[in-house]
Amino acid sequence: MRSKSKIKYSPAAVDDMDEIFSYISQDNFGAAEFILDKLDREIRKLESFPNLGSVLPEDEYSIIQAGYRLIVIKPYLVFYRIVNDLIIIHRILHGRRDYLRELFNPNE
């Protein structure tokens, strides 16, 4: 039986979660708690099924490191990589944002 992978959040992903909570809680604290619980529940599925997400095509973006994956937790996109038995959550971004620019051109 395969052991569960561990999940680690990058500092940027932690900031993303804080931003999501802060933004939603301005209008509805309960909804903010609900969405964070939903994100946590869905991300935890990666512990048992790390290959659940779609692989981002490396050929379209020259600076993508190999192995970036994406899962959709509406309306958010969770970008992660698998490194051995560790799942690194890199970013959690709203699907309406220009997430490709934010991910791969951080200095613009």
C-alpha cells in the first residue's frame, strides 16, 4: 500500500489563502470559513491521489519548471508540484485572474 504524501504550502500559497479569507470575510465571515474549509478538503485529497491534477504544458511557457499541476476548486485554481512524497502547493488563485502572468512573470 502506498503511503500518503505530505502537503506543504509555499509562502505565496499561504498569502493567497489569507487574501481569499480577508476578501470574502469583508462581506460574509461564514462564507470565508466555508471556502477555506472547501479548499483544505479538496487539497487534502492530493495526499492520497497526488496525480489528480492536470499537468501544465511546459512547451507553451518557457519558464515553467517541469511537473507543475493544476486542480480546480471552483472558482479557484490550485497550482502544485510533486517532489518525491511531498506535494508543494505553490499558488491558489481565482480563475478570473491573469494567473499565467502571475505565476510565470512575477516581475511584470
